[in-house]
Amino acid sequence: AQSVTQLDSQVPVFEEAPVELRCNYSSSVSVYLFWYVQYPNQGLQLLLKYLSGSTLVESINGFEAEFNKSQTSFHLRKPSVHISDTAEYFCAVNTGFQKLVFGTGTRLLVSP
Amino acid sequence: NAGVTQTPKFQVLKTGQSMTLQCAQDMNHNSMYWYRQDPGMGLRLIYYSASEGTTDKGEVPNGYNVSRLNKREFSLRLESAAPSQTSVYFCASSWTDNEQFFGPGTRLTVL
């Protein structure tokens, strides 16, 4: 069965510092990978996705993630975070059966 | 274009009461999903519908039933609510194995 591991439940960081949120997955087949963001009291929004092609994918607000097949990872990075990036981030994998498997989430806390 | 809408936004039930959570999407998506979100557990799939007229169990289906009323609407029913069903419920829809689009959620408390 496919699974997603987000080892860090909470990541505190100061504003303008870099951040990396880790995601590892297990699957024996080709995968599609996603990062979703959830702001307080809201639903999930897609942040970025890897379907095929370039292993480095970027979002419009400065986040990027790199698909690493050998390490089965899809870590999310941002070189300089803002207060407004405070949210919970979920990594998810879709293995082709129209279902997503989510990680347990990482809460990013950005302080001034 | 409203995307995915859910009603109600909040609900408080007593143990044993029943209720139906409503979900609708206007994106002409084939697939629809119900998830529950609990602290520290991420999102867990309750039921999904790959197309109109079909439904399948997800990871945590016990205590729930679903109806795919038509292509737009997918409802989740709790026949006899229990405190363990206190959670935030999200409906989602998708066209393919690509991204899923989520509704704003229903916060349910069972006393």
C-alpha cells in the first residue's frame, strides 16, 4: 500500500529564513505528487504538483519541490518565508486509482 | 464558478442523532470524495465516487453512508452519530488522477 511520511509535525522558523518541509513516500509504481496548503479554518488548496517531466516544480508564491525517485522524496522548500506562509502543509501521492494518500501534515509557524 | 460547496459549515449533534452533509461541484468532475480531518492524522478518505452511479469505501467508512445523487452532488450521511465522529469533513472533486479540489469543510461536533 502507498503511504506518505511527513516526519516533522511542526516547523518553527523566523521570517525571511529558509525552510524545508520533508516528505517521503512509498510506492512501487509511478506516482503523481502534490503539496497542499491549508490556512486556518479553510479547506486545502493545491500549492504545486509533480506529474512528469522536470523534477523541480515551482509555485507562484516562491515555494519549490523536487521529485527524487531514488530517495522517494518530494521535499518542499522556500528560500525566504513570510508571516503569511504560516499554515499547515500536506504532502500527497496519487498512484493512478483516482485516490490521494495524504501525509499527517506539517505546521509551519513563521514568527517575526 | 463556485467550485466545491459544502453545507452546513458547522453542526452540533447529540449521540445517536442522524444528519446528512451535502456537497456539490460545478466543474463537471467525474470523481468526488469525502474525507475527515483529525489532529495529527492528516486527511483520511471515507468514501469516494469515481463516476456518477458508483461509490466505493475508503480507509474509514464505518458509520457512514454516501449517495452520488447526480454528477454534481455527493452526500455523506451519519445514521447514528458517535463522539468518535467529531471531526472536520471535507468534500473534494477531480477530473482525472490530477489534482483534487476541496470544499471549505464542515466542522461537526458530536456530544
